[in-house]
Amino acid sequence: MQLYPLTGFHFLVTFELYPQLPNDLSFQEVSGLTAEVNMDSYAEGGENRFTHSLPVRTKYSDLILKRGLGLVSGLTSWCIDAIENYNYQPVNLVVSLLDENHLPVSSWYVVNAIPLKYEIAPFNAEQSQVVIESLTLRYEYYKNLNLSGAIATWLTPDIKPTQTISVP
């Protein structure tokens, strides 16, 4: 079991998309696994010193995937078909952070992603750079499939949450 912080350069993205080709798994960068809780303010009658803040819902940002432009890709075809033909087929995907043995140590299950934007980096004759394609996906939510957190809870059973707030 590792006790050091995880590095972010060894990861894998797997789509529940068919056909899925080997180059559909490799990306240069993944960003947008962000969850933010929207709060609603509630002013209590007779209490003028402060307002209560109550959680309302969780907002998720867009997922951005970047990789070198390839020749054939089922993922690119899925994006282009949605954007050009309005044939939107929501797809689930898993982003996994891998260890030195190529095994997932933390994963995020992204639900009902659809293409929002497809971008190809600029071409420049003065620079010899790889052409990067960017896929921006909108999704409903993600679930953290972090098994190491469950192991940490098992190893430290004395630590209990202090307070929970439930909103109907």
C-alpha cells in the first residue's frame, strides 16, 4: 500500500463506446473533474447577524480531453457525428489514475457524457509540434470509485465524521 501522494502523469480513459480503438484510450491531458456545491441562503426571522447557507445541488464542470490527432478514432467519429448530424448518444466513461504496475489506484465514473466542443490546435509552419485535438464533454455527474479511501477507513476505524447535514 502506498503512503505517498499520487502522480498525475499515468492515467487511462475508457469509454463505454463501440467500436473503441486502442488510440481512444490515450490522452495527453484530462481536466474538468470538478464538483461544486451550490448553496442557497436562508434568512432566519429575528436573527439578523447572519444568514444560513444550505446546500442545494452539485454542479459539475465540463470534461476536457486532449491528445495528439490520429488518423482513425471511434471517439472522434462519435464526436463529429454528434456535432455535425445532431446524433447525440450519451456515453459513460472511466478516468483512472494508475500506479507503477499500471493498476488503477483511483477512478472516476463519468455518467452520460455528450460532445460539446471539438477543437483542433492551430497549424504553424514555423514550429514542429504535434497537432492536438481537444474534446469538451458535458456530463451529468461523476462517482468517485476510489478504493484506497475505503482501505484508509478500514485502517483507521477510530476516525468518525463529526457532523452531517441532510437536506430533504
